[in-house]
Amino acid sequence: MDDLIGKPPSRVAVASRSGARVDECFGRAENYYIYEAGPDGYRLKETRPGIVPCRSRRHDAAVMDEAVSRLSDCDLVLAGRIGPAAIRQLAEKGVRGLAVDIGIEEALARLGKKRRGGADTGEWGSRNTVETNNFGGKRGGSG
């Protein structure tokens, strides 16, 4: 995880339908749960409406730009799936995008451990992805 995330994030956006798992595709997320780091770990700051750039397997470039801009104040976006174009556009704004298959509480606990200088040796899992990362998950995929 160290190589993939780099500096531990201060603000994390999570694409989730359930509010319990990272279970939504970036391109179809209607809501993002925004978490902010504090002395006791990450806390939910807001639920932010998303904008859906992926309709019928096609992306609208202007809508994708807006979706990325809405998350540009975050350091990391976690999604069940996220495509290379979205990862690239987020990176241009200084935001890391990752596709993972993990519960939100577990993801935040592990990010908090990294903030405190600990190592992460667990699996993060993944779905529909194209590039393996160094902690068992993958980056890329559709959406």
C-alpha cells in the first residue's frame, strides 16, 4: 500500500451504494461518502452527491470532468470499479483513484494505521480490474 497510496490521505471519498462497503463503480456513483482524518481516525464529514458520467457503457467527457472536479478536494477516491480514464483524470487533479473490494470501516482503519506509521499487510481485493497493485487489489477496470 505504501507505494500505491504514498502519503496517507487526509480526505477520502468512497463510492458506495450501501454505506458499508466500497461497492459502487466510479462512473455510476450517485453519492460519495467523504471522510476526513482526525486524531482518532477518519470521520464522516459529508455525503456528497455524485454526478454520473457513465451511461450505457459510454462516458460523457464533460460530465466526467465535472465528476472528477467534485472530488478534487480529496486525496483518495475508493470505488468498487474505476477505469483508467477516471484514474488519469483524478491524478491530474492530485487525487489517487483505487478500485477495491473492502468494507468502508476496514479501509478507513487501515488507512488510519498507515497515518500513524504502521504497515498494511492485508488484502484489499478488487473487481473487474486491469492492473495489480502491491496490496492484493487492482487498479483500473470499467467505469
